[in-house]
Amino acid sequence: MTQAWLNRIGTAVPPHDIHAAFVEFGRDTFLDGHKRALFERMASLADIHHRYAIFEPGLQPRDKILDSTGFYRRGAFPSTGARMALYEPHALDLSLRAVQALDADPTSITHLIVASCTGFTAPGLDFQLMRAAGLPDGTQRTIVGFMGCFAAINAVKLAEQIVRAAPDARVLVVNLELSSLHLQEDFQDVPKMLSFLLFADGASAALVTADPTGIALGCFQATIIPRSADLITWHIRDTGFEMHLSGQVPGRIRRWLPENGAKLLPPEPPVLWAVHAGGRSILDAVQQGLRLEPDALRYSRDILRDYGNMSSATLMFVLEKILSDHDARGPGLAMAFGPGLTVETFAFHRP
């Protein structure tokens, strides 16, 4: 049976670092002193230093305009249509930058898989990227949409199955998320503001082939944490995509993993961990639930600190960090969570 390999990964983020400006905005926006103190405390504990977005910071609590372009105007937030009009050019630009960072021969690509849950167009990003990147017109294309943070694993799984079925296949896997397009005007709601504090924009491009370089892809698994379907939701509304991220998620993961986590582990104990950096509390829950060593999730924590949560692109940034570390060798496990509450994993090995 053909062994599929994730050969390498290219990444890209927009030019605007928004994190410090957003923290300042949140601190100055809350009218209630208790809410303000709670927000400040949680922001200081988030362990995020940088997040990047397509919007240049312009967050001033006393002004009506929240960004330098005036796209987010208080009292008149943009419609879903206006947001999608920005998604199309920015999604193509950022994903193309990630593909260029991958530095793969575009004419050799046989399949393209695009994962994104923050926007849609038709012809879609897959078609636009095929043309812009110089891929052959006969490239077989697939969209993985609206699955949330674990979509990266689904996209890599599809690529792995393609390579196993067609050993000569060269699969380009692109994850593109523009979370900043879906800011909602709930500035006195602490949980909402804390969820906005996590998310960022980013893109990744990965090459999956039978060439024995990078990391060897192993067994893929998926399961559901019972009675948790309402903890993460993502609905299309008139003013963008509205996300609900319950504060119960880390606790549910922490309680579920001790009894069920062993079923997700490969036969060879992992020494490399690529866990979706959904937030510090998520990483803490995984570390505690699986009783991992203090530095086991260092790659995930580094990505969270430097980029925030870029939804489906985040896990690929973690894997890229592992690939860039010459000393990162041995068996590993990738893990991500999303709506459901779904848990998806895959084993891998870095020779």
C-alpha cells in the first residue's frame, strides 16, 4: 500500500497585527467596571501576543469607525454581502502567498483541496487559485467548507486517500480563513469579546505526495464528545457568520479525554504533538486530560502566542513549525476540535 507523505508547508498572514489594538479597544469599551476587569484579566491570561488581519487597526472606543478603512462602523456593521465582497479578493491574495511560500512546481499539481469556513464564492477559491497559481486546467478540485477548526485534518485526510489510490498524485492542500470578516457588534458581551480576542486571519499551503520526505501520514480517526453539539456553532446571519464558542468547551474536553483519549493514540506513543491552538484553555485541557509533559504542546503554544486562532489554518502552522525544527523526530499525533463537539486526529512520523 502506498505511503502518503506531507512533504512541506507554506504559510502566510496579512500585514496588520491587530492584537494589542483590540485588547486596548476592549479595555476602553466596557462601561461596566466588573466586565472591564474580567476582560482585562482574561486577555492577560490568553497567552496571545500577535494576531493578524486584513484590516488595519483603527479601534478607538469614542469613534464610530473601528478600522482604518471604515468597514466596521458602529451602529451600521456591514452586511454578509459586503463581507463576502471582501472575502473574494483577500482570500485569493493570501492563499496565493501561502502557495508561493510552499515553492512547489504548479504544473506538477494533479489535485487541489481548499478548506475554508469564513467565506464562499462561485467560481470558488479553488478555481481562482488554480488560475492564479498556474495549476493545470485539468487539476481535480475539492472544497472542504464550514467544518471549522478541524477542517485541516479533513483536507489532509482527503489528500492522503488520493495519494494512496493514485501514487503519482501530487495534492496541494490550502487552508484559508479570514475570521476578521465576521466581527459582530456585541461590545458589552464579555464572552463574545473574548471569542473575538482569539481569532485571526491566515493561510497555509501543503504538498501531499508519495515522495518520502517530510512526515509520513498514519491513521486518521474521528469521534464525537457526547452532549456537546451546542457548544460550538457557526450560523450565517444578515451581518456575517455568527459564531458561538461556549466557555464550557475546555472543561468538556478535559473531562472526556482521561477516559476516551487512549483510543485516539497510535500504538507507538507520540513524542511530537500538533494540537490545534484554539486557545490557551483548550491546550491546557488537552495537556491535563492526556497527562502530557509540560513542554509537550510547545509548538501549539508558540503558534497561539504568535498568530492566535486562525481556525482551520492553525493546525497547519503547528505542523509547519514541527517541520522547521530539525530536531523534531519520531512518532506524533495531530488533534483538532470543532463543531459537534467533534474530535479528529491523525498519527504521523518524522524520520
